Amino acid sequence: MDAPPPIRLPQAQQRSWIISLSLLGVGVLLWHLATVRPAFDPQGLTADQLQKMEFNGDIVRTDDGRYISNPEKVQGIPGPWAVVKKAVAEFAEPFHKKGANDHGIGHLIRYTVTRFAVGFLSASVVAVLIGVVIGLSRTLYRALNPFIQVLKPISPLAWMPLLLYTVQHPTWTAILVVFMASLWPTVANTAFGVSTIRKDYLQVASLLQLSWFQRLVRVVLPAAAPTIVAGLRISFGSALVAVVPAEMLLGELGVGYLTWIEWNNLHIAGILFAILVVGIVGVIMDAGFNRLARLVTYTE
Amino acid sequence: MAFLSVERVSKYFPILAGATARGREAVFCVFKDVELRLAKGEFVTLVGHSGCGKSTLLNIIAGFEQASTGGVILDGKEVTDPSLDRMVVFQSFALMPWLSAFDNVRLAVRAAHPRWDKARVREETHRYLDMMGLQGAESKKPALLSGGMRQRVGLARAFAVQPKVLLLDEPFAQIDALTRGVIQEELVRMWTATQHTVFMVTHDVDEAILLSDRIALMTNGPEARLTECVEVNLPRPRSRETMIDTVEYIRLRNYILHFLMRGSRAPTAHDPQPAARQGPWAQATPLSATPSASVLDQAENTVNTSRTV
């Protein structure tokens, strides 16, 4: 009689899962229906026409003498099944290397993540430092703000020719493009977070006579941390957007360049596969950010 | 010589651009020629209306703000910057929300004793948390603590530094009436045990009478003056229960309320003498360690008097 009620997931959580899964199901189904080809119907076609079509590779003759559409020749957008087949094939040997441009998907993901990580992490360190310095000094903030305002809206890709000319190496250029893409949001957010720290926290720091460094580490950074992480997250998104075209333009192997390789192969299923991989890599890295954000947020 | 002396301190603020009165100086005088002297171990409270510059004066003593004229001398040295010998207990608690109660106090202990090893710092932190009755709440973040508990952490942090002067800036204003009385008693207990010099700012007359040795009265701003210092000749230990019926309590309370009412009608800013009284001053008798008044009684009696004016 007094048994506790069974613990269930909150209803919102249950519902959101159901909606997500059914949206996925409906989406894939519509995709399939939109791309499915009707079975080849030879009625009304002369033997000449059929022969020509077979010669062009549009249709093939089966063992029992019937004509069907050539499954090898793709017209229009491939369906979900083709993409799944491509994914299975790619993940069957993720670490192969069959020539300069044909590296396994595992390698490609590694290249992109490494390139991304180097650019993003170095930019984050620089951006937080700049942000803290200008956030703490109103004078410096005003002095540097015009430069930041001019530099901020420039697309990171616009820097690429100049960077390529300067560093003369596509690998480093790609990293620097990621660097430029992840700089500004973090600078802006850090400066904002640092300059809006509640006055009492700084007063306590000065009462306790903390040194400049102690004050930074014990009070300023933790107080501004939620805003800084929000900035890092925006930077992260913009860097992920920049890394794909940077790889394409520079011909640097990675999941971004994979879409271009598949385009050159006219392998549309491959392009779709590559797009999905970019998205999934982004989701996984973003989940890491969620954890970081949870570590540093506080409630007042 | 007094332990802490506020010498002819005035504070002017620039008037905001756009609000400049024609033909007048573009400065605004908050208070003028404030004189106040505290003996060592004395508990002095400053009472005045909102806006008379009470907190500004406290900020000047703390070193957060500079006096426009005059100065503050503590133990023979002029006050210029905030330092560990003047700890403030804030109305807003000012606890670091990302640190637990324990870490908040530990930060202060570590700052006050940079040479101590970790074990000793931890021990001292525990000592002060225990003194404020915070056992079991050490690992909680301030957001999970009630207002009363947060201010206990604030008091523990301030006492843990063992400052020369404790500055309390309306420390109980954001605490509910039921809890306020209990914490006030704990503050008295800590103060009796540690013999700190305390300067408190409040607009709660009952609170001032309960806690103080002397009450300084400030007229309304602008150009507020500290015109009177009233001695509280009530025997310690005091409790609300026993105190509120005494003739002396009623006399004091009415006197202060009348002063505040007068001050709220017409500015008495041109009072001739700044009347901070110095002189021989009896040390308070030690308090017993246990709070005696019951919580409910205190709740009934906690009337925020200045608001009724």
C-alpha cells in the first residue's frame, strides 16, 4: 500500500525522444520515397531503343533476358540505402591508405580533429588572454575595440590567401584559418565576462590582498568562466564551419575535403556520407563542451 | 589615542553631466566633516536613513573609496587601500558562488596566513566554521544555503582573518526576521570571545541597540553630518526578551527614532559641532556563550523601525 511509485523518466524527456526518433524515421522515409526509382518498364520501346539504352549503360539485361535499370548508374540523388552502403564500406576498413587521396575515414577524421584542435586550442588561449587584459582595463578595452570591431566580421577564409602566401604551407594555413575563426567570439565574451564581474567579488579579493595572479586565478577567471565558455562554444561552432571549406580549398585531407573528393568522383552518396560525418564529429565534440560548461557554471 | 579614528571626513561626488544645476558647483556633498573615534574592542553602530552616506563612510574606512577631505587612521596608520586588517561583512554576503562554504572561508584563511601549511589552514577554517554553527554545510555552495547560513559563512570568513576592525555593512538586512535574531546573538558571542573592534552600519534601530556600545547618528543627506553619539548603557549580556521592557531601552529607542524623524523632515546639516564624544569608555562585560532568547520572541520584536518613520 505504501510502496513508492515507480520512478519514471520525466515526461518531457520521454516525449522529446519519441519526437526525435519519429522525425528521423519520417525524414528517412520521405528521402527514400523521393529517391526511389520505378522499375524499368520496356513497354512501348523498340528493340533499337532498348539496345541503345543498354549500350549507354542505362539498363542491363538479366540472366533470364529481362531489362532492368542499371543499379550501378546513379541518376539524381541517391537514397538512404546507398548512403548506408557507402558508410558500411568506409567503416569496414577505416584505416586504409590506397594512394595520396584515398585514406580511410578513420584517418580523415583524425586529420580534421587534430587540425581543428590545434587551431582552436591555441586560439582559445590567446583569446582568453586578450579578453582578460582588455576586460580588466577600461582604457585598453576602448583602445583595442576599434581594431576588434574591424577584424571580427572578416570571414576567416578571407585570410587564407594571405596566410598561404605568408606561411607557404597548406597544413599550417588550414590551422591558422581555424585559429582566426575561433578567435573573436572568445575575445568578446571573455572581455564582457571579466568586465561585468560583480563588484563585491573584487572587493573581497582586494580585502584579502590577493596578488594580481591570485586574483586572476581565484576570482576573475572563475567568476567569468560561464561567459568565457559560452564564447568558446560560439568560437567552436564558427571554427567547425571554417574547417570544411579550408580543407577543400587547400586540398588538405580530412572529412571536409572528403566531400570534395567524392564530388570529383561524382559519387553523390559519398558526398552525403561525408556531410553526415562532419555533422556527427561536430556533435561529439560539442558534447565535450557540455561537460566543460557544466563544470564551470555556478548559480548565484 | 583612539584605535580607529575617522578625522573630518567629507565625501563629494561629481554630479552627472546633464544634471548640472546652473550657477552651482558640479559636485554633490554626501556628508561633511564626519568625526568618529572607536576604542579598541568597541562595538559602534552608525544609524541613519538610506542615502545619508552610511555605506559610503564604511567603504572609505574599508579603503574601497577615498575620502574627498579628511582621513581615516587605524592603529596609528592612515588607511589608503583595502587590507586584511579591515574585513567587511557585506549586505549581499559577497561569497564566491563557485566555491563551497569551506573554500570561501579557506580562501580568506590562506590569504591571512600565507606561510601556513595546508593542514593548518584546514584546521583553522574548520574552527571558524564550527564557531558559526556551520557543521554539515561546509561542502555546500552558497546557492544551496539560506540567507542566514550565507551570512554565517560571511561572518566566519571575516572573523577567520582576525582583522583589527570588523566592518559590517547592514549585514542582516537580507536575512529573514526569524533567523536575524539568532545570528545577531551569534555575532555578539563571537565578538565577546574575540574582542574585535566592530563598526556596523544599519537602519534597524533595535539591532543597533541590541549589539552596540555606542550608536552614532547621522542626519539626512545631502551634506549629512554625524551629529550625535549615544551611549548604550544596557548591561550585557543583552537579549531582546529582557531588554525591550527596560526603561533605558525605551528611552534610547524613542530618542533615536525622534532623531531620525527630525532628520527626515528638515536637514539639520548646519549643526555647529560634530559631536563624536571621546573619553573614558567602559569595556563591555563578557557575554555568556549561549543565546538565551527564544527564536519566536525575537521574531515578534524585530521591527524594522526606520521604515515606520
